[in-house]
Amino acid sequence: MMTTRPQRLVVAVNPSASFGAGGGTGDEVAGALAAAGHDVVTLSESGFDELRAASAAELARGADALIVVGGDGMASLGANLLAGTPTPLGIVPSGTGNDVARGLGIPVGNTEAALRMLLAALDHGPRVIDAGRVTRADGSTVWFAGVLSAGFDAIVNDRANRMRWPRGPRRYTLAMVAELLRFKPISYRLTVDGVVRETRGMLVSVANGTSIGGGMLITPDARFDDGLLDVFVVGSLSRLEFIRIFPSVFAGRHLGHPAVSIVRGRSIRVEADAVVAYADGERVGPLPLDVEVVPGALRLLAPIL
């Protein structure tokens, strides 16, 4: 079926998503968009940095949208290229986590359904959402659409990224078990909208979206467009207690636990010694970091909820 208005679309494909499955999905996406009457430029490079550079160069030539095919790392690539611009971002999930897509209501695990949604969004227009802007100690900045984490989750994420088996969320679960055996609680200093809080805990996440780790609903009440970030803190727990409450996180039933707290704010500073943060699956860098919400910074080709 032809679209009502042909558009020039840049499709950036992560060929290593889901251990190489992204390449085939990229061909499927490009073919469907071309069949709908769009002018499609497909990019697939050997490395992430090369893909980012090629995408930036193609966007500079003029494009109506950037479509990324992959997981949260590709959502991060798109957010960092497009935040603060009028060009919309489309996501066709084919990675292992897909938390940004999941939180936005984009079908995960069903490429045909994701494509139907994408084609409809190209016709009805993008959804406007907030984004998180992170400032590192050296003054450089990076954007995220979903969640920034610093602590146990970031350490697990780092291990999971280095694992080649198993595929999917089970890889994250196994990495968590391995890291839990040697993890010790971290001393944090948090400043949320000027209010300082010192705590010792397992992890701190600053969330624009709802989940991490392939569907762990850490902040089930977070909204992508409310002008606020949800600061999720898990206090000190024994290994046994942490394992006990872990399954409840997938259903968002952990919020009543006394070690769990969530506060909302617009400007957050996260400090701790020897801790590295990740955002949307990508390494951001060591703490301290300053995080602020930028309302309406991103346009997403996603369902308007």
C-alpha cells in the first residue's frame, strides 16, 4: 500500500543486534518502507562508531526521519543524533533488551506489528517526548530516552554485554547472578532539585522510561512526557533478600518494599566513588554525573498514548 506522502527515510541497522539477527530485520524494514512508497537509504556499518558517523552524514543531507533497527543501543544512537531537532526517530526493535521501545508501546518480538505501527506513525505524525541530558565531569554531554543506571545494574549490564550466551533477557539474569556473588553496597550522594540525600545501596537509576534489563519495571509509573525524571533507589540488602525481591521487579510489585524508594525531579546529581553509569545500554562514564530532563526534546514515531 502506498503512503499518502513519500518521505526520505534513513534506516540505520545494527547488524550485531540479537547476535546478527538485526541484519535480516533491517532488510525487511527497508523493503517494507520502500514498498510503501518511501525513499529509503539503508546504512549498516561494521562498527557502532562508524554507523553513528554515517547516520549523521546522511541526516545532514536531509531526511524526514531516522529509523533505527536494533536494541536500546540503537535507540541511544538515534536519541543522541536527534535530540533537540525536529527530525523524528523510529525504532524497530530487534535487540536483546528493547526497553525504550517497550516503554513507548512499540511491539517487541513482532517485526510485522512494529512495521505496521511505524507506517501508521509516518502518516499521522510523531509523538513528542522528554529526554534526559547527562553532563559528565569534563563538561561533555550525552542524551538518553529511557533510563540511566549507576551501580549494580550498570555492572550487570557491562557483564551481559560481554557474554555471548544465552540470547535475550536470560543473559541479563545470569549476569546478575554472577555479579551478585561479589557485589557490595555503594555509598551514594544524590541531589534532587537541590535536596541532598546520602544513602548506601545496591543501585540508583534515573528514569525517563519504565524498565531496564529486558522488561524489569523499576519505575512503572514513569512517563515519557511529564517533564520529570524518576529517581529509583534500592537500599542495602543482603544477597538473599535481593534475590527474593528480584522476581517482583518484572511485574512492578517491588514498590512496597522498605528498601525501595522513588522520588521525582527535574535536575539530579549522582555521586559515588569508582562507579560507572550506563544509559539505554550504552556506557556513559564514571560518576559524578549531572542529569536533567529536557521536555519535548525528542520526536518519536510511536503510538500516541
